[in-house]
Amino acid sequence: MKRWRLFFLSGVILFSALIPENSFAHQSPNTLIFLDVSPGRVAMEIQMPVPELELAFGNNISKSPETIIDRFGSQLREYLQNHIHAYVKKEKPWAIEIVSLKMDKGKYIESGIDYWEVIATVILKPQPNEDTRKFMLDYDVIMHQVMNHVALVNIRSDWETGNIDNDNHSEEARVIGWNVRDNIIEPMEINLEKGSRWKGFKNMFVLGTRHIKEGTDHLLFLIVLLLPAMLLINGKQWGKFGGTKYSIARLVKITTAFTIGHSITLLIGALGWLKLPTQPVEILIAFSILVSAIHAIYPIFPGKEMYVAAGFGLIHGLAFATILSNLKLGAGTLALSILGFNMGIEFMQLFIVALIVPWLILLSKTPFYKWFRILLAVLAAIAAMAWIAERSSGSGNIITGITAKIPENGLWFIITVVIISVLGYVFYMFSDKDEKAATLRKVD
């Protein structure tokens, strides 16, 4: 090999190894590999730039790159099978399954030039009695022909250690490339810290609680739907407080119906039985908030709140399922994940409802609740319309920017509700103490 090429290749590998974690996006024509590790399988997402892939694969694939999968899908699968290997013992290679191939188009950050890449999803399955904590990854796609090409490898998620947040990479990129000293491409050792199924389950529970805590739209739908649950119907208007037992019964029915709805589609979606595009699901979630807000002002489906909660719960569950389906888990691990994640969702949901609802019941015993209910419903409707606009157009707006900060100030919202409820109830009671107290005892 010529000396200039050795120096050039060494520089490329050194530069790639120094790329920081927050820059782990396609800015240069390298392959990116993301590993999702779980018991019994390792999922690989491989992002291969088309110009470099063409140098190794041939077939003039850069011509009409959007049709590469249609034209060369079977050949590409065979090519990847021949250049991806994993094993604990070399004589006992793991099973390799090419699950999917798709095309993606983006822009280089520095130049703004468009690029195409092939994205492959590959599943590695160990031999019996072998696990996924320590193995060798023997990978030379593209680089077996293009010696200055490198693959940057990142552990994106590791179920057994609780690193299951796909938005955060667990470590900086490691590099697979030519060893210029020995003139070979060395297999990479994947050696992970000891994990356990309990740790993975526990972190799925935490992920579920965090998803609700940070999921303003999910909580807002339920809270706004609960706003009129304590009230009787007076013709075509919301009437007075219906009593504590009446209120609790309706609150339990609505919350349970929502739980059943989203649990069904969480299971179905996570198992891959039903897949819908993310955008319409997110738009429908925002629409569900708008409907519940209108209902809180004017009863459009009185007495049927539990059916509405169950119906829209099905939509919310599809959004929950996206998180689990992205982990590409095996059947047993997926079952534990669904259980832990759903338990976390229910725990946080009930916890927040338990913090807020008693104060809503207290305030609903007074005339002030009407204005509080309408104000909160109007604000929810505005937020819902802003989300619909954002999720339809892909462009943010001032209102969605404000709502994004709500989880950070959730405690202050609860404190505000408590203060308003207590002050409203005390003021109402002392405005005509004897008469109001007698009326409230009669209602309860």
C-alpha cells in the first residue's frame, strides 16, 4: 500500500474516533451502526451512504437512488448476509436476519448537499446457551472494497442495564475500519456490563412513569375529560355538583375506560400487529383534547364519557406502543417490557389524578367551579389547536413552545389548583355559612 494512502487512512480513522456523541449524525460519508441489545437478540440499524455503497456493491445504484430497494433488494440482502457476522466462538456463528431495507434522504450539515442512504435493520441471534452481553461483531460492509471507509458503532439501547432511551446514546462511537498496521479489518468486541431482567423491567416501569409525566397531551386529555365528571346535567347545560359518591364513581369509570383503551393498543402496537404512521396518531391525540375541552364547556356526550375515554384511549395507546416497538425486542423481553411500561403509565396517571381530582371535587361544590372549568377547557382547546397545527405542518409555534414547558412547572400547576379550590370553597362557605353547609350535607 502506498505511504500517502496509509497516512490518509490513519487520519480518517483518528478523526472518526474523535467525533463527539452529540455529533453522531450523518455529516460525512461513513456508515453509522446503532445497536439495540436485549436478551436473546441484538438489533442493528445500519445507515450506509449510497455513493460509498456503490463502490463496493456496484450495479450503478446511485442512478435513481430512490428505487434501489425495488431494483436490488434481494441482492443487497445477500450482500449484507455475506459481510455481517457475529459470534462468541468463531466456529459457531450467530444467525443473521435482514429484517428490512429502506431509503432515506437528508442533507449534509456543513454543505447543505442532499444525500441518499440505505438503512438496513438486521437481527443477530446468538447460539443456544450464549447471551448478548459479550460477543464479536465481524463487519466489513463497503470497507472490504473501500479502504478509507469506516463504520461508527454506538450502543443505542441496552435493555438489561436499563439504557432503553433511544434518544440518548450510551457511549461515544467506536470505529470499525482497516487496521493499517496489519492490513486487516479486525472484528469488534462488544463487551457490556452485567445486567439483569429485573433491571430492564424496572427501567421500563420508570420509562412509563416518565412518559406520562412529560406527556402533556396525554394527561391534559384525561384531566379535561374529568372536569365535568362531578356535575349533573341540567337540560343542555352542566348543572350543580352531583355528590361525592356520584363524582367518585364517574371518575373511576372514566379513568378505568381510558386505561383499558390505551392498554389494548399498547399491546397490539408493541407486538407489531398494528402499525399506523406517527403523524396522524399524534394529530388524533391533539383532536381528542379539543373534543374533551368542548365537552367540558358544553355537554356534547353527557353520560358517555367512559366510552369516549376508551375510544380515544385506543389512539393514545398507539403512541405509547411506538416506544416499545422501536426497541426491537424478542417475545419474552417484550412481554416484560409491556407489563412494566404499562404499570408505570398507570401508576403516574393515577398519582397525578389523585393529586388533582380531590381539589376539583372540592371546588365543584361552589359556583366558582363553572368559571374555573371553562377557563381550563378554553386553555386546553387552544393548546390542542396549536398541536394540531404543529403536527399537521411540521412547524412549531409559540403556544406549543409554551406547552412544552408545562411538565417543568407541573408542581406549580397543582399548587395553584389547591389554592384556588381552598380559597373558593372557604369563601363560598363563609358567604352564607349555615345555609351552604346544610345544602352541601344534603347533596353528599
